[in-house]
Amino acid sequence: MTGKLTIVGLGPGDAELTTPAVTEALRTATDLVGYETYLARVALRDGQKRHASDNRVEIDRAMHALALAAEGRTVAVVSGGDPGVFAMAAAVMEAIETGDARWRDLDVRVEPGVTAMLAAAALAGAPLGADFCAISLSDNLKSWETISRRLVAAASADFVIALYNPASKARPHQLARAFELLQRHKSGATVVLFARAAGTSSAALEITTLANATSKPADMRTLVIIGSSTTRLIERTAAQPLVYTPRAEVVRP
Amino acid sequence: MTGKLTIVGLGPGDAELTTPAVTEALRTATDLVGYETYLARVALRDGQKRHASDNRVEIDRAMHALALAAEGRTVAVVSGGDPGVFAMAAAVMEAIETGDARWRDLDVRVEPGVTAMLAAAALAGAPLGADFCAISLSDNLKSWETISRRLVAAASADFVIALYNPASKARPHQLARAFELLQRHKSGATVVLFARAAGTSSAALEITTLANATSKPADMRTLVIIGSSTTRLIERTAAQPLVYTPRAEVVRP
């Protein structure tokens, strides 16, 4: 097994947020494998092959990438954000565990990237300034019972909550259900952020409260952050408020 | 107010993991403010001023940076990792909220970076492949009661848990207490990772179980990850096992 497979994270969108390590892994790859939307962000060099696929076939894509690497190719599996956060790294690991035994001998690496919640937080100020959790609202691979149990646990222990995959055309209802559930366990005054396309030139931030939050502003490119009890706004005259969660649990008066 | 302040995250250590956006913000700054260990990672250009400080004076450092920006300087506040995750962004926001009212009119930005848990996860495989939370074990700014409540909530809802600031000379006991607590709420077979200096040339990974975990391998440069009930190892003959958490809550037999 002489092939090599690197799972890379492009970051949230802007090329200026892709690490040099990822850029180098993309440059040296013979084959790029990934969801077509992410591959479209990578400039091909001469002789490099692109293997684009739809968004819903992570395991097939991972097996294809491993098979290419097993043929001796140098493969980059391309994720948005960070490959380890609700992206391709876990799918590749699953394929290694259940697939061809020789795949375990391949040189497999993961190159981290800026995941969506960090870009969303940077856009707002510092809402992840205290303990936080990240939950994917997609119920393709887990039950709503598990998702709701985690939402309630996060609310009860006063974590800041980052919601990945809050809504898609196939799943329009989860986010509204999540807000309903959280409204029973958290103050209606809790800060809620909708960060759309954070880390790109079309980034937009909407700030509201849990009492007023609806699923309407969310789509596939939105990251939702629900504050802890101490998450707060700093009003400004000439710009959007800054949103942050103090490091201390007891805020100075 | 014509000054500008950008809070940047250098990433976990390796210059190849610093985003071009951060490199550019550092290049154009007239003044760099930060903990001396992080500032030492930045090459100074001619005419640029470095304002280094000790690790324990975040608020003083933030106020100093804001005062420089208010004088019209272009200031970069330098964090390791991502500035929004247990780093300088929240401290700067606190200083803006409580300080000179004119600071609210400054051009304040945050440039995200690769935070330690992402580099640690990449080193291991994909341990953050499902829902996860990040908890700082430092009790400088919050009580042990809050920390333990969050650990128990995270265990009960089966989150993967990333522990920042697991141990320091001033706080050697928290991590052992955290393991003790988690042992009461999670299986002894739960995977535990100690990732030291992940994202640097001296990165090292130790893999153990919760039953066998002690605080010994942890220091200021260590990130600890405690798996969920499904986090697992893929054994390999010629390399360290890969560690990952499947995306699905029910693992295929």
C-alpha cells in the first residue's frame, strides 16, 4: 500500500481562511474527491482528476477515495469547514473500519480547518466565549429523541449551543421543534444568532431572542448559535451590536 | 475613532495552520498585543511594535490594546488557536463593554483560527465525528460546581467531550476530579485521548480508557478528548490506531 489519502477542510468559504497546509495537500494530490460544491472551490492543476459527487453519499465517496489511494494515487478528500466536524473524516473512518482490510495500511491523514461555528462566532463577536456544545440537527443518522435529549442537557447545564445543519429542504421542521423545546428550558431573553455564509463575502448575521426565534432565517448555509444565560449584546451606534459570552460565570455588575 | 483592532487566532502552532487572513492582519498591524508565548511565534516587520504580557492578565491586555487602537493605531491582539474559544476575543469584548464608551466605535474584528480540539481530533482520526462539547477545566473564572454540572450533563447525553486547560501548575487536581466524576457516569471502556502539542512538529497522542485514565499525561499544552459511547478504535499493524466517533448513533454490527 503506497497510496496516500488526506482528508482536508477548506474552511468556511473564503480562500483566505483555508490553511496553507490544506492548500499544499490539494496541490500535491493526484485526485480530488468530494461533494461537488466544495470541489468547485478548488482550482485544478494540470493532470489532476476531480471526482465530484452529490451531498448524500458520504460512505460511497469515502470508499471510492480509499480505493483510489489503494491503487497508489495521492488522494485529497475535500470537506468544507473542518473535516472532523459533521463532515467527511468520520465517513472515511467508517469506510476503513468496514471495508478492505488493506485500507488500514494506507497513509491516512486529516488536515484541520476553520469549522463553521468559529467563523459564525467571529462574525458576531465572541458568543462561544464560555463552555459550548455543537449539535447537528440532521436526523438522517440519529433519532430526534437523541437530539432532543442533548438539547435539554445542554440547556440545563447552560452551555452555549451551536446548531449545525439546522434546516434543509428535506428537513424543514427540526429547527422549529428545537426552538420550541429550548423555550421550555431557557429564558425567552436568551440571545439567538443566525449566521449565514459566515467566512464568505456574503456573510450576514441576524440577532434575535429565543422568544422571537423562528426557523425562517435558516437554510443549509446557516449556523445557529443559542446563547447561555450570560450571553449578551454590546450596543453600538454605528455598527451591529457585538455579541459575546463572558468568560466568568458571574458577570460583573 | 479611526483605530482598528483585530483579534486573530494563530492556530495550534504550526505556521502552515495559520490562515492567510490572519497572516495578513499581522502584516498590516502597527502593534501586536498578546501573551509572550504567542507573540514569539510572529515575525516582526520593521516599525511594528510588540506588547508582550504574562498569561494571567487578559483584561489588562485587552484594555491596553483598545487604548492603542483609540490612539489611531492598527492593533492585532494575538491568540493561539481560535480567538473565540477560551482565548482573547471574550476578554476584549468584556473590556469594550465595561471600558471607555468611545471604544464601542472602534473597528473591531475577529479572525478565526484552527482551535486546539480540531488539531487534536485530526491527529487521532475523527473523534469529534458526532455531537460534542468543549469545557474549560480552569476554575479561575467559574466554580467547580458549574464544571461538574456540565461534565455530568455531557456524560448523560452522550456527547464527546473536549477538555481545554485540563491542568496547570496552579491547578493540578481538576483533571483527576473530572475523570473520577465521569467514571461514575460513563463506561470504564470509554476511549480517552491525550493530544499534546497537536498541530506542531512535536505532536504526541496517547490513547487510553476512562478506567485507566489519570491526570499524569496532561499539561498546559494538552487537549483531552473523552469519547461518547460509540467512539472506537481501528487497529492497524504499522501505525497507531485511528480513533473515531461514527456519525450514526447506532453502529452497524
